[in-house]
Amino acid sequence: MPDVTPTRSSGRPALALGLTLVGLAVLIAAPLFVYPVFLMKILCFALFAAAFNLLVGYVGLLSFGHAAFFGGAAYASAHALKVWGWPPEAGILFGALVGAGLGLAMGFFAIRRQGIYFSMITLALAQMVFFVCLQAPFTGGEDGIQNVPRGHLLGGFVDLSSNLNLYYVVLGITAFGLFAVWRIVRSPFGTILEAIRENEPRAVSLGYRVERYKLGAFVMSAGLAGLAGGTKALVFQLATLTDVAWQMSGEVILMTLLGGIGTFAGPVVGAALVAALEHYFATSSFPVTIITGLVFMACVLLFRRGIVGEIQHRWRR
């Protein structure tokens, strides 16, 4: 009889599925014990970090301007919900489309360069978006767009003024976004993206139009970041310059680095860690930025691959 004893590698998919189901069960029950708005903030930033990780972790493109997609979509969704009176599902979808459109416009110019030049071009273009949001009359200037109505989902079937109802909607949106990232990475398209990351000249020699693949990944990442931004505008009922400032781009980079670049769960863990630090130390006399910096230094020294990345590396050993 052949040896059918399961090995550790053969049990990894089952373990990953089990951990996913456990995590989903915890998230479903979480608002009964933790403030739902705080949990929704974590979910929005987890989706934002996952979108950023799609670009930097699987294509190797470090963007310094992802706040443009997140904040631009937040402004677009807030404007559509408050001024145009759109339903929440249409407003969030509009924000995702605006994020993807900005990604197409910015990526068309940025992907023509590599390395630090690519990063600096994304930063420069994102600053242009910031000044548009500052000066445009429909954005509210420094006050932003406030008192955004949450409305009712599915034609009045779900009242989103309830934090509990809105939490499960945000959880569904985040789950959809994370599944989209997982599906993209596991597809043949994702395999080509990883090949470009590992050896771009060889991918070119094999006949792949590298620029098209990188632009496609850039637009997908921007669209998912826009989905997170539009959802965030609905949750907090406002869109401000903080969402589109360069500090937001740095924050999502920090989240991804802390969790682990190129890992699926890393951005989620990093977003939860950074959001928790900002939440629980917001009223402390000790500056939150210093605490975050100390945590980042500790992770760099102890977890060079990020928290999840280091766990996966030791598990494979």
C-alpha cells in the first residue's frame, strides 16, 4: 500500500482555510465586544494596505502616492452621497471607479520609470491631487466634506445609521476586496506579475508586454484603495485633506512593512496594529508617532520580514 500519511506541506491549505474561517468568525462576533467604529477603521485600512501590498509585494513597485487614490475616492464618494444624493452602494462604487481612474492616469506616466524615480513620480502626482482637493470649490477646502449621510442600503432595506449594520456591510466589502487580491495573486496574471518582480528583463525576453501588466496592476491596486477610501468616507461621514496627504501614503507603507510585504495576511495585521496604537494612545501625553516609531524599530530588529512574514518563514523551516 502507498504511504498516504499527510505531510506538513499537504496540510497547509487546510490550515490556512481553518485560520481564515476562525478569523471570519471572530470578526463576525467582534462588534459585540469592541466599539464597531474602531473595528470599521481597521477594516478600511486593512483593505487599503492590502491594495498597496498588491503593487509593492507582488510587482515590486513602491508607490509614495497611494493616498491620492484613497483620499480622492473618499472625496468622490462623499460628494456623491451628500450633494448628488446617491445611495451608499453607488457612492462607494463611484469612489472605487474614481480611484481606478486616477490610477490609470498616474500609472500611465509612472510606470515608464523604475526604482526611486517611479516612487518620486507617484509622490509628485499625488501632491498634485492634494492641491486640487485643497483648492477645488466642491471639496470644502481645509474643512473637507462633512456630515455625509450614510443612507439606506439596497433601497432602504438596511439602515446604515446603525453602527452594527454598517459594520457588517464594511466587513463584507473588506472581505470582497481581500478575496479580489487573493484571486489576482493566484491567477496567471499574478504569476506574470511575480515574474516581472523577480526578473523584469527576462519577462520582456519571453514576449510579455511588461508595461501593460504593470499598468494593469497599478489600476487594480488604485481601484481597491479607492474602494477602501469610499468606504471610510461613509463610515466617518467625512472626507478631509488628511485622507489625501502624503502622510497617509507613509502610513500605509508602515502598515505593510510591519505586517510583511508580499504576504496575504501581513497588511491586515499591520493595519490592525497601527490603528490600535493610534486609538489607544490618542489621549496619552506621550506622542503616538514616537510609540509607532519604537514599534517599527522593534519589528525591523526582531521581524525583518514583518510579523506575518517572519512567522511564515519560521513555519516553512
